[in-house]
Amino acid sequence: MSLQEQIIHNHNHFLETLSNHAFDKARVQALSVFETKGFPTKKDEEYKYTNLKEIIEKDYRFFPKPEHHIDQAQLDALHFGEDNFDYVVFINGSIRKEFSHISTKNVTVIPIEEALGNNEYKTAIENHFNKLSAKDNVITSLNLAYFKAGCFIFVPKGTIVEKPIHLFYLSQNQEENTFYNIRNLLIAEEESEIEVIESHHNFDNHFVFTNTVTEIFVQSNAKADWHKLQSDNDTSYLVDHTFASQERDSRATVNTFSFGGKLVRNNLDFIHLGENINSFMNGITIIGKEQLVDHHTAVHHNYPNCESYQNYKGIFNDKAHGVFNGKVFVDKIAQKTNAYQQNNNILLNEGATIDSKPQLEIFADDVKCSHGCTVGQLNEESLFYLRARGISKKEAQALLLYAFANDAMQNIDIEPLKLKISKLLAEKLEVDIEF
């Protein structure tokens, strides 16, 4: 039985396991979309450079074993000195309150399934849940049909969340390949501020396929940052869709740091719904072996006087494959738009490849839009300069690569996260240097 057939066959049983059935009709409709279209192939333009065949040829367990053997020491190793952070831990698709810690007052951080059945959040759910995800998108439809784990975060008007919130999604003690569908919803009301970190970790040798959808709503004068830390093992597949809707005078950032996973596909859409909006998308990718990381971004400038910045850096070793497809759409009424898009890549050997496709679609005439892409190797003169001063070749390469990637970290306000990224850079570059 193919994976598509398994997904269709198991759905009724999956619905029976849910504690809340308010969205059963929407789930069935979403499954119908998936059943009609099936998984995208390389014939689909959006998946021209990313082949999902490796993922969909495997069998998966749809109902993870809840039992686990993760202890506090293993969790502590995943933290990175954020002693004063709040965090939510999901293990095998279920929240583990004994490992979670939310101290922030006046902010709601609960499992998404709990929020769907809570009358207190009924209006918020009705006005926001599944409002950004395209109804004909096969992968997000699959997520809607099967999601169970995930987080609902609600920040009331005027609330400044002082502590970042780290969302951990862990899989452990599974005896078969496992399929997770995770759904996150963040609503930041007017004049509020929040920062969220999201990370996924597979502790088993069996494969994990994670399909994640995150919807972010940033209302007027609000600020929301979402940081994705992707540093999983080679038995992990991740397909992520993140949608950010912004109202006037708001600021939103999505940073994506991809250091691991066999195949990672990041889809990012920003939608502007007012004037004076600032959107920031930054990414650092460092991969090797036969790993693949694909970034697909889109910014929809629908109103005048807005700005967006995309800055993605890629470093590829061995037979790794990178993809960047960045789009900027400027509506005819979106005058005074300032859109910047840049993708720079370094290939460390002949086996590594990158497919980069920056795109602009502009229908306004008074705009400032730029895009660019570079692909190259390390500068030999700079390398010689460092080696002439007694620095080893490997450390000299690492210093140059860190300098290359560093500007994509400039708008990280969380110092422990910035330090963690620096340590992961050193680890991936196989040097013992504190940048």
C-alpha cells in the first residue's frame, strides 16, 4: 500500500482518536483535496528541484507510541543556556507538562487541540485558524486532515512578552518510521511583542516525517519574531509551511537556521494587510553529505509604504543540494514599496549544488526593489592571508565562512540563540572555535 493509500485508509481511525471533533468536516474536505491531487512531483514547478520520492516510498506509523524514555538530562542538552526562557515540550505528538515551563502571565500558551475545544478562544479560532493556508495546497491540506500536536499562542493587546518561548517537538522510542502533523497558531494583538523558537529532534534510528503548518497573525503596531532551529539527524524529513499576516505599522521576522535533516523544505509566505509594515526573512544553511534544504519564500506587498528584506546564506559540502526560490509580489496600489532579496551561496566542493531562482513581479511604478544571487567558492587570497598568520587551513576556512554567514544573524535579539547558532556553525565546520 502506497503512503497516499495509507493516509486515506487511516483517516477514519485517526478522527476517532481526537478529543475534539469541531473541525472533522474541514478535515474530511482537506483529505479530499489531498486524495485528488496526491503528493507533488518534480513535474510540479514548485517542486522542480525537490524530489519527495524518498519520503513517500516509505511506510509510516500514524499513531506514535506515547511511551518514551527521555529524561531531564537529555532535555537539558537541547537547551542552550536559556535559563530564563519559557518552553513547551511535545514528545511523540503529545504535550509533556512535566517538562514544560510557562511563567509568563497574561499570555495563553496551550496545545492547539485544547484551544479548538475551548469556548474562551472560540472567536479567535474562528477568525484566524486555517485562514492563511491555501485551500488547494496539497501538503497543508494533509496537515489539516491529520494535525493533532501543536501550540496555540495568544498575546493580548499591549502585552510585551519578556521571555522567549521555545517549542520543542521530540520523537523517541518509536519502533517504526513515524509521521507527525504539527499545527501552530500565533495571534499577537495590537501593540504586543513576542519571540518564539521552534526546534524538532528525532532520537531514533527510524525515519520521522514531520509536516508542519504555522499561521502567524501580527496586528497593528505589534512585533513577532519566529526562529526556526533545524539541526536534526539524517533520519528526519521536515516539510514546513509558515504564513505571516501583518497589519499596519507591524514588524515580523522569520529566521530559519538549517543545519541538519535528510530533507528539509521551508515554505514561507508574508501577506501585507496595511501600510508601514516591515518584514524580515533570514536564513543560514550549512549542510553536507547528501542532505537537501529548500527555501521557498514569498512576500505579498498589497499596500503602499511597506518594506521587506530577504537575506539567505548557504554553505554546501559533499553532495549536498540547496534550493532557493524567493518571490516578491508588488500590487499596483503598493507604491513606495522597498523590497530587498539576496541569496548568496558557497560550494565547498564539486559535488555540492545549488538551484537559486529569485523573482520579482511588480505592478507599481514608484518602488525600490532589488534581488540578486551569487554562487562561488572561498576567496583564495583571503585564505592565504589568514594562513600566513599561523592559522590552520580548516580554521581559516571556518573564519571566512562565519564572516560570510554572520550578517544573516544580525537581527537576532536573543543572545543565547545567537550563541547557539555560532556553536552550531563551528560544529558543522568541524572546528573548535568560539566565534
